[in-house]
Amino acid sequence: MKIDIEIREVLSRVISVNTDSIEEAIDKVQEMYDREELVLDYTDFDGNVVIKKNSNL
């Protein structure tokens, strides 16, 4: 029997930006992420690991 199990590790980083609104802050960080100015790596691993049955079945 073949069973697919998903392993998910969570990377997380808090970014501080100076803006006038939360929407502008989110847009600014999204743009930085899209331009690869922000790249999460192993140092951003938050210790959160999820192991579960693959939901695509």
C-alpha cells in the first residue's frame, strides 16, 4: 500500500517598514518579496513542523 504523507516546515520572519497604513506596509513587503529582496532561509525556520496525510488524495 502506498500512502502519501506531507511534511511542511514553516519559515517566518518579521519585517519592520515605515508606512502610513497597514495596507501600504503589506504592499511594500509583498513587492520586496516578489523582487527577491527578502528571501527566507533555514535561519527563518520557526520550529513548526506539520506531518499529515496528503490532502490531494
